[in-house]
Amino acid sequence: MNYFSQLFNLMVEVMLPLSLLVAAGAMWPRFFSDMSADAIEIMRTQLNRLVLYLFYPCILFAVAATTKISAALLSVPLLVGIGSLLSGGILYLLLYRSPLGKNLGDGTRAILLVGGMFGNTFNIGVPVLTFFYGPDAPRYAVFNDMLMTMPLVWSLGVWLCTRLGSHSDDRPQVWRVMLAMPPIWAFVAGTLVQQMDLAYPPLITATRFIGLATIPVILFVLGMTIPWHKLTPKPEILVVAAVKLLVTPLLVLFAAKTLFVPLGEAQLAAVVEGTMPVMLTLLMLADRFKLDHAAAALLVGWSTILFWLTLPLLMAVGVVR
């Protein structure tokens, strides 16, 4: 399949439905003008809770229960983690040691630093991975989220938010926070079921069916969350988005070529995970630690919009394949 045929198929199979879901979330408050700002916020909060406590745990259980753990699979969180940490170093220099961040407040610089390190590797990653590598590809996103993104966000990410941003000692106990999250227990339960060869296909089918709602609901919420009427193209936002969307996948590819020869599907999937836009969790971190919520929302918005341009570009130059 040549580049243009693959790109056209990607546009129709992946980008079109994702864009429609985000657009639906953006237009919902406009179509239903009787909803107050408080009602919209309540709706967004309840949908997030529905995902966190039901949909996401179900899909994690279903995927973990049917996935054999291998060294190749574990290379995905390793490589994406390396890319995230190296990107964090670059962003630190840009935001704290260059004119780009000179006039920014600490709360802005800290949230942009964390945002540029971690991507939306599940909700956008799964459809893209499935397009490139088939129906079993979600396992790469699941293991990356559980073994890299969540531990690093709630340890290093929280440390950066509090140490560089709010300058507060009010840091949550990482393990207590993680152990209170249903997705963690669902992933552990699914992994134990697989390792003990206790998988019950009807139950896995049922949980997978429920979990399929995760991505549509989160993308709808993403559309409601992006501040469409305030998308000012600020230099610091665009630079951080460029590092996340273009530099991170190159770093992941470099790490993959350094550590693995030849590259297999798992390593190529790690590069795809590195291309993802900024995670939606960034807004929660901004609220929790009293950082610059507006900058976080702008970064999420711009990185999501620019992702539709940077992914085809990376495909064209052979970084994503």
C-alpha cells in the first residue's frame, strides 16, 4: 500500500470518527443552549467518573486477561518512558533555561513541562495502533499506560507539579492514590487471570463490550473540555506541542534502534505511542495543584489539533510505519 492510499484509509477509519466525536463534544453545549455552565461541568465530571470506575477498568481487564506478557511487549513502556524523560529534559531547558519561559509563571512552566512529557496514549493511541497493527494492538497502549504513564505521572509528574509549580509540600502519597484507582485493580486482576490460565471467554467478551465505550466517551469529553473560543497560538504552547508531537517520537525511535535490532512490531508501536497529543489528565493535575489551568487546556487543545497534521508528516518521512 502506498503512502497516499494508507493516509486516505487512516483519515477515513481513524481521524474521521475521532474528529466527529471531539466535534460532538464541542458542539453539544451550543446545540443544547438550555444547559448552564454548571450543568456542563457536572456532565463532564460524571462522564469522567463513568469512564474511570466502569468503562476503562473493563477494557483493561479484557485486554490484560488475553495478553501474554513478553519482553517485546514490555519494550513498549520502556521505550516510551525513555522518550518521555528525554523530552522532559529538553522541555526543562526550553522553559527554565531559555528566553521562551523567561516571562512565564512557575505554575505555567511546570504544567507545560509535565504536559509535554506524557501523551494520550490510550484514547487516541488505541485507534491509531489498531489501524497500523491490527485488532490485538490495544495491548501496547494498555501496558504502556499501566506500566509507564500512570506510575510516572503520579510520581515524577506530581513531584514536578509541586516542586517546580506550586512550591508546596502537599504531595499525595503516590501508592495510596494509585491503589485507589479501579483501573489498576482491573489490570492486575486481568494479568493474574491470564497468568493462571483462568480466562473465561464469555466474561472477557462481556467486559470488552462494556469497555468499548471508553474511547468514544473520553473523546466526547475532550471536545467539551478544549477551550475552542480561546485557542490563542501562544509561542510557548506551540513549542511544547511541537516537542511532544515531533521530537518525542524521534527520541523513541532513536532509543528503539539503539536497544533493539532489528525493530519489531512492538518497537514500532512504541514510536506510534510517542506521537500522541497531550493527555487529558493534565487538566486534573492543574486543578489539583493549583497550576495554570488555562495553559494546560490550551496545550491539550493545540496538541490534539496539530496531531492530525504531524502524524501524516511522520508517516511520510518513515518515522511511523
